[in-house]
Amino acid sequence: MSKRIYVGNLSFSSTEDRVRAVFAEFGEVTAVRMINDRETGRFRGFAFVEMSSDAAADAAIAGLDGRNVDGRQLRVNEAQEKPQGGGPGPRRG
């Protein structure tokens, strides 16, 4: 069973390979999703990492939350699922 991890406060120059290498210290990384701005395409400074096991994910969270990577203090925690449906759509009128 894999677990998704939220990684915030990444350096804007971070790459998928760099994030994968940092998390690989704690176990197998199955996916890295770097989040880009929809309009500009620029990296927004956060990502989601999927680890191959809950134990690896928990170890990564414990080992990396607050750690300085590339000059930035990371915020690392278990990703929360986005609620589906949300609120009302755009107002028309």
C-alpha cells in the first residue's frame, strides 16, 4: 500500500530528480508530482511524493519535516485528499 506525502516550501529551482533523491533515503519512491502554476507553467514550490509503503512514508515524514534542503526548510506531512464536489461553480449573472 502506498502513501502520498505533501512536500511544501521546496526551492523554486528543485527538480523531480532532486526530490526523488531526497526521499529515496527513506525507501522506494513510486511517484513525484511537481505542481506548476496553470497560467505561467512555473513551479509553485510544492510537490506530492508517493512512497511504496506506509513505513517508508512515515520514516520520510519524520526524517524530512523541518530539514533544510537547498536552502529551504521543508514542510512534509501526509497528503490530505481534496474534497470532491466542493462548493458552487462560477457565478453567472
